[in-house]
Amino acid sequence: MPDLHIPSQRPRTRRLFRCALCGHRLRFGSSQCGACWSRTPLYNRVGFYRGLGVGLVVLTALGFLMSL
């Protein structure tokens, strides 16, 4: 059997947001811009979505308990 070499590729990073100051495309989850080092928006961080999910679960549970 021939030895097949499949080159490994790094997964592409998703850059959904842009820096408000310089326009650099930000990696998701970064707390600072890689170009100008300014703080990124809160919604670019993973903790924001975790907190949002926990808050929605708590509000749903409270709504369910209030309806009993």
C-alpha cells in the first residue's frame, strides 16, 4: 500500500466581531484587540453567553414555579 500523506490544516478561527477603534477582526473570546490592544465588547466574550444562558434558565425556572 502506498503511504498517503494528508497535510494537516489548522482550523480557521471565526472572527465575528470587529474592533470599534481600529476595525481589526477579533477572535471570539478575546478580551483585547490584537492590533490596538483596546478592550473588546462584552458580547465578544464567552462568559457573557454563559451568564446569559444561566440567567435564562433561572428566569424560566422562576416563571415555572410562579405558575404553580
